[in-house]
Amino acid sequence: MTVIYLLIGLNILISIKGFEDHLFFHRFLFHVGAIRSGDQIRMFSSAFLHADYAHLAFNMIALYSFAPVVLGEFGVFTFLLIYGASLLFGNMLSLWMHKDNSSYTAVGASGAVTGIIYSAILLNPHGKVYLFFIPIGIPSFLFGILYLLYTLYGMRTRNDSVGHDAHFGGALGGMLFTLLKFPQLIQINPLLIIGLLIPIVLLVVFMRQGKL
């Protein structure tokens, strides 16, 4: 659990620094124009900044809840690999989706955390996910499919301030690297894999049709 506490601590310290120092915050947030001009550090540093304390708390609670499943199965190195790959996949998809909007900005560990969540869902599909407004647990596999569909809907409508692109990209990164490390999961639970592929196929179709 030490690596989880270290990640949470790092997110908290850097986020608080960003809350108190606006120059620091704007220097390291995700900014399409700056990244395309060569400031690549923002692809990683933005994932340790958060918009406010509620945003920070939500991501850290989610990380603390799901990370032990992934860490317990794979160990520290692979856990960090999945975290980092999910972070990068999330921001890469955001960069691609907003490539024509040089002023687009974002912050948060959501892409990395979503990747850990989806890795945990693959590893423990019959676990329960508890949401604040629903008193009963939702089966992990059902939550995984529904959340990807909701995220895809958010990417299409863009009617809120949530970084749906980073969430979807992070989920892709988490699932991909989990399956690369543990390909037997495809045989163990093929219906779950098929269900999770549906939103991904829809993403590709919408992209090809120019609907995203």
C-alpha cells in the first residue's frame, strides 16, 4: 500500500501548491497550445493538479478504493505502469480531440485513476461499485460498460466541464495494459471483454463519421 499512499500524497501536495500558486498552476496544467508548441511536461504534470478540493478528494478516494486490487495482483512496477499508461492515454486522447482548440485546458488525475478502475474491473468483475447517490452496490462489470457509454455520450454532447476524453482514454489505457499483462482474462471472461469493446467500437465509428 505504500506506493498508493505516495501517489495520493504527491497528488495532494502538488494540487495544494497549485491552489495557492496560480503561476505554478498555469505553468503545469494541460494546455493544448502549449503542448503542441513543445511543452510536453504538461502531459504528465497536469495529472497531479486539480481544480479544487472536491475534485482532488473524489479522485483520491476512487484511487484508494480500486488501487489495492491492481497492486495486489500485479505488484508495484506493473501498477505504476498501468497508472502512467492510463494517464498518458487519457491526455493523448484529449490532445487529439481538442487539437483544433489551442486554448483548451484541463487538470486532474482522472485519466490515470479511471485506468486503475478499469484494470480493477477486469481483475474483479463481480465486485461492487458504490456511488454516493445509490445505496446498493453496482456490479463492477455493469458499471464499467455503462460508464464508458456515459463518457462517450459526454464526449459527443460536450455540455459540461468534465474531461470525458481523458476518462475514456484512461480507461482504454488501463484495460489494454491489464490485458497485455494478463491475456488469460479474455478467455476467463469473454462476455465482459465484448461488453467493454462496444463503447470502444462506437468511439471509432463516431470518429470516422466525424461525430466527435
